[in-house]
Amino acid sequence: QVQLVESGGGLVQTGGSLRLSCAASGRIRSGNVMGWYRQAPGKQRELVATITSGGSTNYADSVKGRFTISRENAKNTVLLQMNSLKPEDTAVYYCNYKQLTNLYKSWGQGTQVTVSS
């Protein structure tokens, strides 16, 4: 079992910045992918960004150049730096952990990000 705890959401104006943090605990194994997904009201959950334990990253086209994902393996923490925020970035952001060997997944409880126009 892997537990994920997110922090850092909030309310920000268009063009502002926020940093989300996700701390993982439990049976964390090498060969994993951690990332952020988001879900806006009335929409499906979508990928924002992921990062492997080796440091390879992947971003949704809508956030490329504005968001940066990073991780501190020693602390089992993944960060999402969000700059130049837009109202369409408003959503609940969820941290995700996936074990590549057996595809085990875990989700955090979500943190609200609201960007006002």
C-alpha cells in the first residue's frame, strides 16, 4: 500500500503561480511513475504531468511551458510548479503513484486549484 498526501492548492489570479506537493509513504518501490491529474466540474479526469523514478517527464500539451514536475526520491515527494495560470486550469488536482512492475496504483485525496479571471 502507498499513501499519498497532497498540499499547496488554493485560489490565485490569472497569471499567478502555485506549487503543489505530494508526499508518498508506505511500500514504495523502485520503477515507479508519479504524477498529477486534474478533474474540472463536469469533465473527465485528465493527465497533467508525470515523472518516472528515473526522471523522465511527460506533460499534457495544455500545460507545456507553464508547469514543471519534479521529484525528490530521497523524500518520496513529487512537486508541480504551476506558472502563468489560466482560469481553465481550475480543477481538483490529484497525485498519482503507479508501480511499473505490477501496475499497482494509488491516488491522493485531491487538492483544489482555483484560478480567477
